[in-house]
Amino acid sequence: MRKLILILLLGCTACTTQAQDPGRNSSAPAQGGDTLARIRALIGPASCTESSQCRTLPIGAMACGGPQAYLPYSMSGTDEKALRALGEQHKAERLAEIKAGGMVSICRHQPDPGAVCSSGACQLGASSPAPVAR
């Protein structure tokens, strides 16, 4: 029985590996990739002089709910309203992919790591997982 449970858990993990990184999913529709590219272009270098200028944007969606990852951005040079709208668009596209593909994922909460100013650029908080691959 333990072997069966282990096999099922490993199978679920294998199914969700690509789903957790929106920049890595090569089977994603072009529009989803375009939206993520537009988000990155709008964020730009995320220049900052202090951590109070830095924020995070939730990216994508997981089948169980919540974002796949977070991207840091700077309030001083980013149109936040446009950025948040693109973030919501990307989330909707990702949810449509999940539904169309019947994807599943582990039900793991991805906490917001926060963002800090380091070396003149906003970066995810020190204890956070790596940002979405570019």
C-alpha cells in the first residue's frame, strides 16, 4: 500500500512540474507567453533606491488555486494599474490552460515573499524561492 501511495505522489509531482513555471511551459498558447513577456517588459529593470519602492506581482495560477510565482517590480517607474491588469490577464489565460488540459497540481500555498531593494533593483525577499525563469 505504501508503494502505491508513493507511486501516486510521484506521478502527481511529475504532472505538475511544468505547470508551476509559466515561463517554461513550451506548450502554452502564444498569447499566454506574450502576456508574460509584456509583464516583464513593463517591469523593466525594477530600479529602486529603497525597499519601500518595491512590490510583488502574483504570476499565473495553480490548479488548486493561488499564484505560481511572484515577480518583483518597482513602483517608481512602473504603471501599476497596467501591470496589475496584465497580471490578471495572465492568470485568466493560465486558468483556461489548466481547465482545457485537465491539469492538476499539489495543493501548496505559495506565500508572497515580498520584495526588497538590493543593489539598485527590486528583488524577491531573501527567504523566497527563485523568481520565474526569464
